[in-house]
Amino acid sequence: MKKYLLLVVLLLLVSMSVFAQGNVEILEKITSLEGTIELIQNPGGQPTVYLVQDDGTKIEILLPVGAVTQLQLRNRERIQIEGVFLGSTTQNRTQEKLFARLIVRNQERISIDDPIQLSVQERTQLRTYQEEQLQLQLRQNPSGGSSNNQMGNPDTGNSNGNTGTGGGKK
């Protein structure tokens, strides 16, 4: 009987962690950004990748180790990247980042293997950023309808980063 009870408790813990993981992924709305790649070589060898948009906005692209080589990214290459957009907030003025999940090059969609996941601190910052963008949208458009102003995302103008390509992690 004790073994049965222990097994039930373990199954409950596992199912709760799976459920909690599913809830975390709901927060990670996918954003699509387009621009030109800029590679900055670091002393450590792994380059830092930036996406420079047409308006000059520079967003750091977070890719797993080796992805730059695997994807054969080149300086000044025009590309579209889909991922979790982490903008700066009034509380935390940091470099805007995009945790890449998918790259579109020449109409070919390339999934990122083993993408970088957001840390607990980054998830908190994402939640704060999304709340600020929602408040900004409500202040600018109190009727609750959609606005054509660019608010949350330099490319899409969507306050929560969701471009309609998906509501969660792919």
C-alpha cells in the first residue's frame, strides 16, 4: 500500500510540473522581426548577433552555441527571425533581445534546434514588459479596439509581441 501511495504522489508531482511548464510556455508569445544581420566577434569566439531593423533599432538575437555557424549567418544578410521578444521596461532599461525560435531566409523556414530558454529573471521581465505594453495600448486606445500605432514591437506594432504566427512556443 505504501508503494502504491508513493507512486501516486510521484505521478502527481510529475504531472504538476508538466502542467506548470505548459503555463510558462503560454507567456512566450512569438514575435516576427525583419532586418539585417550584424555579427560582432567576441574575444571568446562565439559572435554576438544583432538584428538591425530599417528604423535603426538594434536587437540582440539569442541563439544556441554553434547556431551561427550551422545557420551560416552572414553580416548584412536580410533575414526574418521569429522568437520571444524581450523589450526593455521602465524598471529595467536593458538591450532588447529576441530569443530565436525560427529563421526565415529566402522563404525557407528553418527551426532552431535546442533554442535558448528564458531564465526566471527574464520571464519576470517579459511579464513586466507585456503589462507595460498593454497599459500603453489601453491609454492610447481606451475603446479597446486595435491600434495602428507601433507600440510593443518595432516591427509589428503589436503590444504583446504576438503576430498571429502562434500563441506559444513552436
